[in-house]
Amino acid sequence: MCGRSPSFSSSPLTAKVRIVVFCTPATGTPSHTARNIDMSETRRVLASYQVSAQEDPWRKPHLFQHLNLHRCPHCAVASPLLSRIWEGVTVDYTGQNGKFWVSYVCSTCGGIITAWSLRDGGEVLDMYPSTKLVDESIPDNAADYLQQALDSLHAPAGAIMLTASAVDSMLKEKNYTKGDLKTRINQAAQDHLITNEMAEWAHEVRLDANAQRHADQAVTRPTTEDAQRSIELEA
Ligand SMILES: [Zn+2]
């Protein structure tokens, strides 16, 4: 007689599945048969469990074979395919505080994300780079444009235009509402609301956005790095 007893570890979100195979020795069932059942059954249960875990959009990322993030922190593509490429364990100088590290590669941009937890399959406690979110101190409208810019880094021309809209919105928030963006940036600098360097950068974003908006033939298409640079300066 043979039977299997699947048991999950304490947290329902981890993919650790233990399957115990027990055979009554009297039946003479060869041990390799028992092992085969164990392996295929483990794979089947694990596969179905991982699918159900991925279907839950609210679950926190765990150190599974794939890292489940809403967006890639490098290129911001939605639902990125982030595959495990490296793993390792570290301890501090006393040999304590072990951390389990896993690196994942984004299939869209090739960027690497490194995350750690207390154990393999555990909940991610921190990762590098982390998902980019707009600072809470930025006013709502501007923050909205900026978050959209961050979320569309994979479409750099659009991201740059959204960054310019964020600059525009921030100036309006400070009651600089008259004239075109160029005039308002200059006025804000004159009033010492922004420094000269900030004004210089704001003009750069404005001109870049203009070039993209008017599909200027002489201008090369911006890259994700170009868009990232203009947003980073702002954030
Ligand atoms: Zn990516």
C-alpha cells in the first residue's frame, strides 16, 4: 500500500511543499517507484500552487523562481518577467543575521534586481533597486504626472513629456499661471522660488519635451536612461 501526505509549511504564501511517501514494505514496492511518484507529484503540486499564488495581485513578493512585481523598477514595464539567475547566503561578522539573497533579471530591459529574505521562498524584506514611487511632499497633480512618467519609462518620449507636464503643474501650484512655460520658469527663478540650476534643468526638460511633442526630425529618440535622468532630477 502506498500513500502520499502533502503538507505545506506554516505560511500559506510560501511554495515549500513537502510530500512524504510511505510504503508498506510487505508489498515489495520498489523504492525507485516511490521516489518517482514523489518527484512528479511535488512538481505538479508546486506548479499549481505557484499559479494560484501569482493570481493574487495583493500578495507581497516572495523569493520564488520568479519575482512578482507590478512593474520593473528599471524599465517600469507592467507585469515584468523577472527570472532568478543567482542566489546566495550571507552572515554578519559574528556569523549571525543570515540573509538569503536572490538576483532576478528582467526579460524586457535586462536590468538586475536583487532581493533578500530570511530564507529561500520567504517574503522579500528589501530589494535593490526598489520600485520607484513619487515623494509624498510633491503636490497631487504634479505627483500624478511624475508617477505616470515613472510608470512609462519603457516609452521614454512619453515619459519626458509627462515630466514636463509635472514641471508645468508644479509652477501652477505655486501660482505661476500666466504666460508659456518658458516665461514661468524664468519668473520662478527670478523670484528665487527655484535655483538657477533648477531653472536650467526645467528648461532642458521643456525643450526635450517640445522636441518630442513636435516629432522633431533632427532630434534622436530619447532612451529610457534619458527619461530616467530627467525624472531623477525632478524627484
Ligand atoms: Zn525591466
